[in-house]
Amino acid sequence: MDLTSKQRAQLRGLANSIDTVLIVGKDGIGDNLVKQANDALEARELIKGKVLENSLLSPREAAEELAPLTRSEVVQVIGTKFVLYRPSHKKDKKDKISLVSDRKKK
């Protein structure tokens, strides 16, 4: 699933108001962090992560390494923070994020 620029802009706007739930430290990305990210993505669809200064990874590297492991998309990387998105598979989820369509009007 590739996000369009309009969808990325929508998700960036939504990400402004959410708290950081993932922290990548000096241990990098391990099984525990991937499980934590998967659980958070299933519950929230949109999560924000932070890379600490003592980490060996840059925020861009951490986001791009974590995205395929969690089957998510990198929405944004800014400063030490990154945002990941994955649609929830729960059909009964009340607050699902509905992405804008990118159809051009004729």
C-alpha cells in the first residue's frame, strides 16, 4: 500500500496531536520493539516514535527498518521523531482513520 501525498498530509496533521509511544534506544530495533509497535499500530493505526541520541540508528533508518517489520508505512520523519501508519484489521473498530481519496475531478 502506497500513500499519496494528500493522504500523507492528512496523516501528518493527525499525528500532531498524538503522543510518542515508541522509543528506540541504544539497543536499536529488537523483537520487543517490533511487538510493541505491532500492538500499538493495531490499537491506534497511527503511532509516533522517537530515536534517542544514544541510538546507533538515525530516525530515518529506524523508521525505514521498522516499517517492513510491522507492515506499515513511514508517514513522516522530522527531527528525532517518526510517524508510522498501518490500517487496522479490526472491522468493528470505532475510530478507524478514513483516508482521503486522491481522485482528480474532471
